[in-house]
Amino acid sequence: MTPLEEFSQRGLKAGCLPSQIKNFLLAGIVLQDRQLAASAAARWCDRADGPTAVGYGGARGGGKSHWLLAQMGADDCQRMPGLKCLLLRKVGKANLEHLDDLRKRLFGRLRHEFSAHRGTLTFANGSRIIAGHYQCPKDLDAYLGLEFDLVGVEEASQLTLQKFQDISTCCRTSKPNWRPRIYSTTNPGGVGHAWYRAQFVAPMQDGRESETRFISARVGDNQFNNPEYRKILEGLTGWQKKAWYFGDWNIAAGQYFTTFRREVHVVEDFDDRRAVEWFASMDYGWTHLSVFLLGCRDGDGNIFIVAEHAERKWLPDRHAAAVKAMLARHGLTVERLRRFVAGADVFSRQSDGSTVAAQYARLGITLRTANMERVGGWAEILQRLGDVEAGVVPRLYIHRRCARLIECLPSLQHDPNRPEDVLKVDADDEGVGGDDAADALRYLVATKSRTVTVRKLSGL
């Protein structure tokens, strides 16, 4: 088998279309396996029921930038005349140099013109790639209102969710035979780590991808990495090694719960008969989420969080019905709980003299004030998470159905002004992100059940 035949076979195995493989071969581009998988996902965007965004991220040195320009220029731009593409990178000057270097390597067999002054690469059929930047978040405002058939974003986790959503509004088309899409590449970490993980990585891990597809990048994917570069990555320590060498999305710079491991702490199943004590917690919100967690302790002292309910802009009667249904699924009633705790804000009197706690009491849910001490509460969670790498066995586990809590914990950061505390983070206007689920866990874990002491008096 010739090298070109071998490449064709690998491309077909990855899910690429024959026409796509032909485009790469005409350009003289031979992609590696993970890059071919990302290109296959890019073609799925053509389908009416397919994704609208493809993410390719993880370890450094995985060949992500090479793939992004190859897919945009050698496949998409060649098969669709007049395609207008935007390629965004954090630093403008670096983006132009990067684009110039890559296009010389990738497009030597494709007729094209490159204007460094305008930052535009134009192909013979009129398709073009326009280089843009977002060194400052406001730089993206220059593109708002414009129309791009395809948007490519490098270092996407360096953007806030709001800015990524803003630029997404530019991804639209008037071409009848083209479906607009966004390609993004990135490494773990950065200001956008949490939302990128939630929108791209978690759906892939949970097998629930619909509007997105995510391809994991590993340093070993790229056979063209020089050995010295790999040694540099191997020599890193802490979160940088886990993020940039292993491509671990559970790790971020400044991460608080560094010992959280999805493969260790998230369980697929739990037998309710193991529970010797049941308890629940609530973190109240209106614009933000109201989060309810149901947990239990087994005979060995382990805590399992087995269910969650999280919604915003719901009135207490609606929440109460949902919580009671959640309990019923485990054969429980409110009365069977050893404790049901909530943050102090639900006991604060409102302008009419009432409290949120009183509203829930009328609905059959009696709440008790949680332990509100933040540092001690987070320390309790850390202790229960254990440290599998150091041989410390965990005593806290979370069922996979508790999606908000699982996404929240690894995204929390140290407060730079009080390192022992977690940095307070609010959800966005759509309810994405925030630390509400973690607060509910802190209330549940840090608040102990009351014990009743009976004193036996002599003579009675």
C-alpha cells in the first residue's frame, strides 16, 4: 500500500468523505488520525441535524492549529466558492505571522494570494480567510454585525462565554448550499475554561453531543513534535503538566479542588439500601439557580450525592413539588431526612416580614440553617475528596446524574485575596456557570446532624 493509499484508508476509517480526502490530497496535505477525526466532524456540520460547532482541544503540541487552517482552506474554501471565513487568534500580529507561516506550508499547491496588510488570504475561486484578533475583549466588537460563513477561533478558552457568544452571532450565511459553523481549538485553562468544558468537553464525555462535537488532543498525536518539546512538557509540574501535557480538562490554573477526578469521584450507580442516613441541602436563588442536593451516608462513613434539582425563576411551590418527586424516586419523604439545610438568606425577613424558609415550611419542607463558614466547609469537601495519587481514599462520591455539581466543582478557583476560600462566581444571564451547586454541597457536607443527649437522673 502506498503512503497516499494508506492516508486514504485512515481518512475513511476516521469518517471523512472521499471528496474530502481528495481535497487534502490535491493540496498535498496529509493529516494525522486525530486531525482526520476533527475533519470528519467538520463535514457533519453539513447535515441538517448535525452540529454547528466543532472543538479540538487538550494537550499542547497536538497539531490543532495545523488542522484548523487545513480544514478551512484546503477543504471548506475549495468546495464552496466565495466562502467568507474569519480566523481569530488572541494577538493580531502573532495571528498574521502564524497564518503566513502555515499557509506557506499548507497551500503551496493551491492558487492563492496573501495580503499581510489586509490580513486576507484569497483563493482562486473567491473564497477567503480573514485574520482577526482579540488581544482585548473589545477588539471583537469590530466584527459584530458582519457576516461570516465560517468562524475559526484559536485559544477559545481565553474568551469569556459572553464574548464567544457575541462572535457566534456573526456566524451566519446567505449561501443556499452552506450551513454556517464554528471551529475552535484550545488548551485547558484560561478565563473561559469552565464554559468551554461545559459546552464542548462534557457532552463528549457523557455521550450527549448534539450541537457540538469535540475531539481530544494529546501530545502523542503529533509525530512531528520534536523530542525536545515533548521533554519540556514532560518536565512541567502541577496544573500545567496535567493541562498541557495530559490535556486534563478537570485541571485549571488556580483550581481549588485539584484532587477531584471524574473517573474516581463520579459513580454510575448506587444502591439506596446502602444508606444509613439521608440528608438534603438547598442553595437559594431566583435570578441565579436554586439548587437542591440529596445525599446519604453509608455504613463506612462515605457520603454519596445521589440526586440534584436545579432551576431558576421558579416559585417555592414548584420547587417543592420537584424536590418531593426527587425524594420519592429514592423511596423517601421529607420526614425521613435526618436534616434539610439551607443558606442563611432563606431565613432573612423580607419587606413584608415573611421568609423564604416559611414559604417552604407551609409546603411541607422544614429547613434548618446550614453551617455558613466558607473556609471550613471547603476544607471538609477537600478532606472527603481524598487524594488518589497520594493513596488517600475518597469518602465523597457523586452520582453522574448530578450534572451541575460535577461541572461546577473542577471549575472553582482560589480567591486571590483569601486563598483558603473559593472565588465567588455568579452564573451568567442564561444560568450557565456559577457556584450555586458547590455551595449546596458545602452546606450538606459541613452541617452535622443534631444529636439529642438524654441525661439519666438518679431517683427517676
